[in-house]
Amino acid sequence: MKTGRTFLAISEAVVWLTGHRLVVAAAVVAVMAWCLAGCALGLPRQWFVLSNMTSTLMTLFILLIIQHSQNRDMAALQVKIDELIRSSDAGNHMIGIERLEAEDLDRLADDR
């Protein structure tokens, strides 16, 4: 389980970093510098292909890390909501409805 905790710590750090405004600004500056250097130095077309490939891979990596973080946050939120439902006087018939199909959820919302 140490690997799971390590991945969790890394993913939380990556999500925090990628969401920071200075990191976004630094990425824009880095891309502009990369392109300007390529144009100024007359580097071959492979220079831009490499940048395109790198940015695509980084985007995919960040997307997967953020999706993992959102899934974990939603699961934790669902557990909290289920606990609130259990402790209320409203009854437990709504626990687990997130697993229903969209049509069933629409029907439940219309019945309210």
C-alpha cells in the first residue's frame, strides 16, 4: 500500500501545481520561448514536431492525474453524503442512487 500512498501524494502535488496561476503563466512563457528559439535558430521541422509531441503527452498526463483526483474527491463526497442520509430522519432510500441510469434518476427527480 506504500505505492498507493506515494501515488496519492504525487497526484495531489501535481494537481495543486497545475492549478496554480504562476505555473500556467510559466508554461505559456516556456512555449513562446521554445517557438521563438526554434524560429530564430532556424531549427528543422523536427523541433516543432518534438514540441507538439511533448505537449500532447504532458496534456494527457495532467488530464489523467486530475481525473484521478476528481474521482477520489467525488467518492469521498459520496461517502459523506451517504452518512448524512443515514443519520437523518428522511430514510435511507436515496443511498446508492448514483449507480442508477440517467432515466431512472430523471424519474426520481420528477417524483419529488
